[in-house]
Amino acid sequence: MSTVQHPGDHQARPVKTPKQAPKQTPKQAPKQASKQNPRPNPRLRTRTEPADGRAARSHRSRRAIVDAMRALHAEGDLRPTAPRVAERAGVSLRTVWQQFADMETLLVEAIRRDQEVLRSLTERIEPDQPLAPRIAEFTGQRSRILEHMTPTWRAARLAEPFSAQLQRNKTLMLAKSQAELEAVFAPELATLAAHERQQLLHSLQAISIWSYWESLRTELGLTPAQARALFEQTFTALLTAAGFR
């Protein structure tokens, strides 16, 4: 819009001028606006993080506290205090207690987070492949899992006698461990009588659980590579003694 001054006028009168730019169509407008002010794509959000801003901040704080607990475990602090966890997480002590009722609840959540990681490390082992590569694949995968889970499980072992939830978690973990053995080595176990089958299964599980791995690493002082080699050798020897090669 421009103004023009007529003789005798005391004020400039507005005069409409034609617009030079073509009118934007409805279909073009959203595209241009999206380039200037891009909005986050809801599909890019993580599945676990809420869409609501306040809830998302609470979720991130909770995750930071859990990760701080796990990091302290990895450094050898198996019974970190709440102030130490808060400092490591970069949150206030009040936030820790808002998220968790007590340190046992926090420890259970840290173990649950480690179990998520455990599932990401676990791949299906086909039972129809030859025995030797099956043994190598099983013992290699189990060694990686046991070594990765060691810090949190060391902390859980200290608190387990006083926590019903941790005791239930251990029972469930042992049941899953046995179920995996039964699935991977089903062809061999199926050929044995019930008593022999159970004896071999217990023997294989005894050297596949974390307490055995921990004894190799701490009591014998073996490196992860040495512990894995001994684990595979012992596992193979048990199956060989049962008549499988």
C-alpha cells in the first residue's frame, strides 16, 4: 500500500497497489512453512520416551539416574549412596527420591535395564547345526553376556538376601538359562534317558551361569578370553563324556 498527496489535502490518502507476488496456494503454504519452522516428527521419538514435555523430562531424569547407578557399579562401587548417584546423574537428591522409593527399587530398575541390554546381545542359535560350532557359538555368546552383566550382578548379589524381588529375578533368570540350554542342545538331550538327561543338563547349566564365570574371573584371575576358552573346553568335555562329539 502506498500514499499519494493531492493538492489541498492535509493528510496523505492511502492508495491500494496491486500485489506483485503470486498468491500462494494452500498446498504450497505448508511446505514453505515447514522449511522455515520444521516440526519434530513424532515417529522419530524413542518408543520409551513420552511425547508430553514434562513426562519426557521426568523419563530422562529417571534414565539418567539408572545409568548413573550402572556406571558406578561398573567402577566397583557396588553400594553407591543416593547422593553419589544424584551427583553422577547430574540431578538433585530430591529428584532421585521422586523417581525411586528406595535404593532397592533403584537397583531392581538397574538390573531391568541390564536385562534389556542382555536381550540385545542375545541371538538365536540354531539347534540343527553341527555340535562343535553350536558349542562355540553358545559359549561365546554366553561369555559376552556374563562379562557384560557382571558389575550389576555383583551389586545384586550383596542385596539379594534382603530383597524378595531380587530373589524372584534370580529364579527367573536361572529358568531362562536352562530353557536356552534345552533349546540349543535339544538334539543331544533328546537321545538320553530322563535321569541322564537331567544330569547332563544340570552339569551344563552349572558352568553356564554367572557364579561360575565370576569364579573364573576373580578366584582364578583369568582374563575374559582365558575364561571363555576354559568355559568352551569344559562344556565340550561334558558333552563328549556323555557320548556326543
